[in-house]
Amino acid sequence: MTHADHEAFAGRWAEAIIGTSYVSMGRRVLTRHLVGLTHQLVDAALAVEFDPTVGHQVGVDMVAAHFTGIETLRETLALIAEELPGVLGSGLPGVEVAGRVAQLVGSMAAGYAGALRERSLDEQDAIYRAGLRARRQAEQALAASEAKFRAMFTGAAIGIGIGDLDGNITDANPAMLEMFGYTVEELIKLNVRAIAVHPDDPPSVWEAHEELIRGERDHLRLEKPFFRSDGDEIWTHVTVSLVRDEAGEPAYQVAMLEDISERRRLQAKLQYQAYHDPLTALANRQMVTERLERIFAGSESQRRVGLCFLDLDGFKVVNDSLGHDVGDQLLITVASRLTGCCGPGQLVARMGGDEFVIIVEDTAGEADMAALADEVLSALAEPVQVGRHELTVRTSIGVVERPVADTNPADLIQAADITMYQAKADGRARYAMFDQNRSDSEVASFTLSATMLAAVDRGEFFVVYQPLVDLVEGALRGVEALVRWRHPTLGVLGPERFIGLAEESGAIVQLGHWVLARACEQARVWRNAFGDAAPLVSVNLAPRQLHEPSLVADVTKVLADNELEPSCLQLELTEQSLMGDDPGPLTVLTKLHGMGVRIALDDFGDGYWNLPDLRRLPLRELKLAGSFAAGLQSPCDTVDQRIVRALVDLAHALDLTVTAEGVETLAQCERFQALGCDTGQGAWFGLPSAPEHIDALLRGANPLFDREAL
Ligand code: C2E
Ligand code: MG
Ligand code: MG
């Protein structure tokens, strides 16, 4: 029997058993394996000494090679029993091959069965052992996680409480016990609600808790207060979680609580500081803003609101002369007196410095606020004792009262503030009630004042010229330069609208200089066109300009720039400019006069006048105020006529020329002429007008004043 025969047999064997057991061998590997077994069987069957246990070993081998299927055994045994004898042939002499094969098959079956049994015992054992091992591991893991949980539960800084679904507390950690001031024995007798319900809880809190218990939500997070066993209140951040059993059904609840009482106290303190003035403990500006916003946020359009804006009169003097400590004490007393005047629905606040505000909600009208302002004034009238100083406090109060629908917080405060300044302007120690007209004009003035300098740069100002006419010869002697503002929205504004504001703001210095320069340029134009017949140019000087150190230099430069003799220029100033102790203006005038610039005293006779001054001042001309012209309307010999005569005589005696202002009629003109006035100015001779109009006069196109007509 050849090796090829062995292989062929093994091939059939493989063919018979392939697919009958789960074996991870391919056909070739399987065949090779079976060739080996075939060798063993053949060798055994043909051996001199027959050993049937070889069959047993082959059976064991097959099981070891995972040929464990019953089908495999049957096919194998059948194949060996039926075909192996044929393959072996007659074998050795005296050997009964078929009998040996039968024995081998029996032995194989026994080996196979034994190996198979052992194998399944082994497998069971392995499974059993694995099961044991897994259980032990699970138990260990559980114990470890339980230990971990316990350690965490006990050592946690946050309070942890466990309760069943009925709310019975079943366990609580030390932090929780400390937080609530109970022992664990005391606590586990209680129901969650007994310690957790607080009167300030909104109903939604306990509704949400019910949902959690019913399994409709898994967590509940909120900040809420609790009462401790000693009755103290604590604030906590609470998370309640629902724990479910393996079936997903609600099993118990776990609450975790963080004590945030300290944080809340700190927050409250910061909140207090943010809204209060540390010195007086009154509300501060921030609180005022928010209170007003709240009042104005309301939808009730009928609501009215009142606001008093107080500023202490002369508080700076107290601070500067008696020191800040005294000032502080005074403010504290004022704060407490103001608080004493106010009731519910009224807020007293310190806005800063010596400014206070009282907000009154739901007023019925201005009378309410007037009564309150009176009460405040009388509460503050009582002198304040600070140490050894008895201080008298006075305050000015601006009061506004209006429907909420008509205003907004910022406007309300601004209106009260403006009104407070009006109270100050009206004489202090009083209140002023908001007046829309007054406010409008003040706002308008403020706006004009604030925009004036930019308007000079933008070229919105222009100069008009009014004739100054010789009353004897009827000739044009000069022109007065008068400034106008072509305002982009308000139209042309006369000087009465803005000169006073310019004085207050200081803008007059630039504006006055601009007018002077403009007038001198125009004087140069006339000089070029008309030579010596060109008119003198008379420019008004505001009091403030006389205090400018550069005035003389400015005038000198403007004259030089336009190549003008100083005598071509007249500067008009009022007596007001020369009032006060400052010798500066007089020095300036003396210098200008010395240069040859004509100095005129304007509006003489309006208000204050001082005849001796006329002698002291370096003047060339006296301009009689328009009020004299008005007094000269009547033909009879009036007091005014006599006064004018006396003034004219006095002026002439001092070598001054006299101009009559405001000459509107022929009669006035005649009388001034008869009284010896030198020059006239007024509507009768021509109103202020554009320089071209003066050109026309100079060309004689329109004789101004015909003496023959008198
Ligand atoms: P003022 O210097 O006394 O100027 C004369 C004012 O009388 C001018 O008023 C003029 O228009 C007005 N006037 C002219 N004819 C008549 C008349 O027949 N009847 C009456 N009732 N008034 C007449 P205006 O231009 O409104 O100027 C008013 C005041 O403004 C001036 O009074 C002057 O004090 C001041 N002003 C004008 N321009 C300037 C300026 O450039 N600088 C300074 N500092 N003040 C100026
Ligand atoms: Mg004038
Ligand atoms: Mg005048």
C-alpha cells in the first residue's frame, strides 16, 4: 500500500466529514491531518504486534482536533470500517486485517467517546470557573463602588439626603446634618416636606417635585431657603434627582444641597453698596435711575410722577472753610431731615456732592410737590449743630410734576435740574416749579451759546452798517457796525439774542474781534472807493473785551493790516465796562485814545450814569441813549429837552462830540439839531443795512439829510 493510497483514503475521509463539525481547518490542512491519522491506523493494522489502543489514541486526537460532532464520528467509523480493509489489502500473512480494523474502529469509538466526555466536562468546568470568577469580580466591584459612594457621601462638603418616594428621609450625610442642625436619628424620623417647605417657595417648586416623584422628570435644580432646626434660615442650591430601579420605575430620591447663605449675604451687601450712598445711607444715583425706569416701565398711562432736585446753597463754603468732616456731618443731617419729610412711595437719594433728589410716585398734581418742597425748605431752615458750629442750611429746589406718559426718566431729571438753577437764579433758598416756556428759552439760549464759536468759523455772522449823520451839514460822517447771525434754522438773529450769551460764555472775545476785523476791512474798501469821503467806522466793544490783555495789540494790527489811520476807527463802550475796581480797562482806553482811536461812550443815560466820569475818561464822543429821543417827541420845553441841552453843553465843554441815538422822526431830528447835537443816528437817517447801501449813500444817490428841508 502506497503513500498515494493513504492520501487518497484521507481525501475521501475528509470529503466524508467536512462540514460535520465546526473545525477551523481548510480542506487541504484537514486532508493532511487525516493522512497522519491514516498512517497511524494503517501502521497499527499491519503491525507485527497489533496494538488496538492506537485506535483509541486516534479517537482522542480527533476530539483534540475539534472533530466533536456526532456525525463526524459516524462518517469516520463507517468509512474506516468499510474502506480501510480494502485499502490495506491482504496485509501480512496470518494477519486478519478486517478483524484488526474492526478492533481499531471499536477502540477509536471508545477513545473518541471518552475524549468527548472529558472535553465537555472540561468545558463545563471552565464555564463554572469563569462564572465563579465573574461573580467574585462583580461582588468586589460592587463593594468597591459602595465603599467609594460611602466615602463620598460621608466626606462630601455638600449635604446629601436620600428619601423614598413618600418623602421619608432614609439617610443623610454629615454635611446635611450640620447644615440643618439635626442628628441622623432625628432627621430620618422626618418627612422631606417637614424640613423643606418654606413659606417663600413659589408653588411651582413643589409642583416640579411632584413631577419628579411621578417619574415625569429626572432632576430638579433650584435655589431656595430652608429653616434649620434652630429656626435660622439658610439658603441653598438644591439638586433633587430621581433614582429608578432596573425596570426604570421611580425608586427613591436623592437631594444634594449646597449652602449658599454666605454667598447670598455677600451679594446682598454688594447690592446694597451698589444702590446706596456710603456717607448718608440714602439711595444713590443708580437707585434713582432704576426706580425711575421701573416707574416709567409701567403701562398705566394715567400715572403721574414728581421729582425734587435739591442743591444746597453755599455748601462749598462750608466745606472749604470748616473742613470736609463738618461738611460730611451737615450732609448726614440734611439726609435725615429729608428722609423725615418723606413717606411711602417717596424715595430720597443723594446724587453726589450736595445734590439730593426726591422721587414721588403717583402724585395728584403740582400742588402735591409744592407742599413737599415747602416742607423740605422748612425742615432744612432749622440751623444744624455740627460740633461747635451752628450752621444755617439753605437749599434751592427744582420741582417737576407731570404724567409719566409725557416724559422719560432722563428728561424728568434734566427738567428738575434746570429748574433748580432757576431757583438759584431767582435768589436761592426757594423752590421753583418747572415752567416750559422758561425752560425752552433757556435751552435755546444754551444751544445758541454752545454753537456760537463754530458758527463764527462757518461764516454765519455778518455785519450791517447804520449811518451816523452830521446834523449841521447833513453829510454821512460815519457808520456803526452792528453784528447779525444768519442762523441756519432760526433765521437772522439780532444782537439782543446772542451778545449777552457771548458775554457770559466768553465767546464775545472772538466774535468781537471778528466784527472789528470785518468792519476795518469794509472801511478799507470805502477808503479805496471814496478816499477822505469814506465814513468813520464805529465798532461796539463789550465789557469783557476791555479786559483782554491783547486788545490794544489786536486793534493796532487790524488797523495796520488794512492800512487805516486810527482816526478812521471809533470804539463804542458803555459805562458798564468801566465799573469795578480793575484799572485795566481805563489803561487800555487811554492807550487806544493816545493812538488816535476815537472812544465813544454808548447809550449814555440808560440806567446808571456818572457825570464826573466823563471828565476822567479818555473820550471823544458821547452817544445819548435812544430814551432821550423818545422824550423829545413832544414839542414843548420838556425836562428831557433841558437835560439833553445840559448834557450837550457839558460834553462840548469837555471837548466831546454828541450823537443822538434812536432818531426816528423829523421832529426828533430837528430838536436834537436845535439842542446842539452834532450827529444823529436812527431810522430817520437809515436803519442798519448792507455795506452796498452805504456805497449808494456815499455816491450821493440818496441824500440822507437835506438841511434845507428842516
Ligand atoms: P447800540 O450800540 O446802541 O446800537 C444801536 C441799536 O439801536 C442797534 O440795535 C440799532 O439797530 C438800533 N436802532 C437803530 N435805529 C433805531 C431807531 O430809530 N430806533 C430804535 N429804537 N433803535 C434803533 P441792534 O443792532 O439790535 O444792536 C443792539 C445792541 O447790540 C447795540 O446797541 C450794541 O450794544 C449791541 N451790539 C450790536 N453789535 C455789536 C457788536 O458787534 N459787538 C458788541 N459788543 N455789541 C454789539
Ligand atoms: Mg453802539
Ligand atoms: Mg447805542
